[in-house]
Amino acid sequence: MSVYAKPVEVLIDELGRLPGVGPKSAQRIAFHMLKADRVDAKRLADAVMAMKDNVSFCERCFNVAEGATCTICNNGERNQHQLCVVEEPKDISAIEKTGAFSGLYHVLLGSINPLEGIGPDQLKIRELAHRVASENVTEVILCTNPNLEGETTAAFIATKVLAPFDLRVTRLASGLPVGGDLEYADELTLGRALEGRQDVDG
């Protein structure tokens, strides 16, 4: 027998499907929304639907975009010869806050993780190779997370994808905690890691 009314149970179940939201957090959020004003609840619902209706992934770099391409790709003042490879769009925000990078990005939309069935074909790696081949890229900075999946992804890209190209391939310098995520790194640490990036042997 259900403890809560059906609509509450459904909301808790849906919230629990979100990444990083456990059963207790889902329950807490659901009851917060139940106590909130109807206007606040509708504002949240409208924001979610507006995002789904108006935002997609950039056709060029796979960052989030309101049109075919994102604001960074549309910015002609950015360094068109530098490409920073990240796992998720949220990593771009972390790097942009440092002010240490003025080039373009390429978002993989994940990392290689055999345990979860995610291989190179499930990521935007083929698209990265196409960009390097067709755009005048002179340096690729591998900014995947400093954990096992991120390191595996960076190594694969450096040795299997970028090795045939005549360009500089670099990796973030030490200073980032192993096992951590870019989005949680402070701006000073991430900025120094960018400035001290190291060449990756193909």
C-alpha cells in the first residue's frame, strides 16, 4: 500500500531518476514543491519545458545552444586554432570562469566507461576527428576529468584519434585532484592547470 498520494509518489519516482538525486533527496524536493506556491511550481515546470522546446546541442561542438550553433562557436573573436575537449557542457562553464582559455570547445557528451557500455562510438569522438581534419586546429587540449574514465578517454583520443594529425596535443597539468570533477575545481586551480598543460605523446 502506498504511503503517499499517487501524484506525490509519481513525482518522487521521477525525481529519483535524475542523476545525483537519491530517494531521500527526491522525497525532500517533492514535499518542498508540494508546500510551494502554485506560481513557483508552475515557474519551475515552465522553465523545464522552455529548455526542452528551445535548447539543443550545438551542431559544431555539442555545447548547449538555442540555435544551430552555440554562442562560443558564433564568437569570431575566439581563437579558432585551439580546441578544448571536455566531457560535458557543464565543464565549459568551469573553464570559462578561469578566464585562461579563449579558444573553441568540443564536448564529447560523456567518457569511455566499459562497465556502463559506453565506448568511443557512443561519444562525439568521430565528430572531433572530423573537426580536426577540416578546421585549422593547431592544438587540442584534453580537459577530461582526472578520474579513470577521463584518463582512459584522453589516452584513447591522443593515441587512436589525434596521433595521425600534425598538431599539439596537451593535457591539463597537475593540481587537479585525481578522481575529481572539473565542475567542482576552484577557478585558481583550474586556471593554473590550463596554463601549465602538458604535451601528450601520441
